[in-house]
Amino acid sequence: MALHTSNIYGNITVSDDAVALVIKKVAMDCYGVAELVSRKLSDSVLMLFNKEPIGRGIKLVTVDNRIYIDIYCLIASGVNTEAVVNSLKSAVIYHVENFTGMRVKSVEVHVLGMRL
């Protein structure tokens, strides 16, 4: 799937992979995020063959020009989890809205564990 929107300049289509790359870059630059975790078995199979899945740890859904994002991650040990989650949410919302021109309805961060 892809994100579709239209404005005075015409119709705009942004692929989910492009948005996932933006989210991945923002998440890995966010202090306290250790890594994004696979949420599908197919991602784990690709990693066995040394291929990095683009949307690893990221789920995107678009409904009525609104974007819903789920992020699955590991947090570094010794950091305030709530502060990292809030920082990650605000950074993702800001960058995705600037990149796509669409509104982000919600960002859910699922912390699956801590990395020592």
C-alpha cells in the first residue's frame, strides 16, 4: 500500500517503504532506543539470509488521509522509558507530517524489552 493525498499541486503518492525509512531513521536517532524489533515471521526469515527488511518493527495504516503508526522497539537499559517513548512519539509525528504532508492520527510505541 501507499499513502495517497491530493492538494492544489495534484495527487501525491508516497510508498509505505519510504515512510518506514523515515520512521526508522528518526527512531534510531532518538536517545534511548536500542533497536527496532521484527513483528512478523517473514522479517525473521529475511534476516537469516542477511537481508534487512525495510519496515522492520514498523506498522503503517492509512485511513481517510490519517496515518496510524505502531513501533516495536527495545529500549536501552538505565533510561527513563516514559521519557524515551514520549520523545519518540513526538519526533515521529513531526518528521512524518513534514515528509508526507498528511496528519498522523496516532503513534503507538510498543516496548518489547530492554537491552543491557
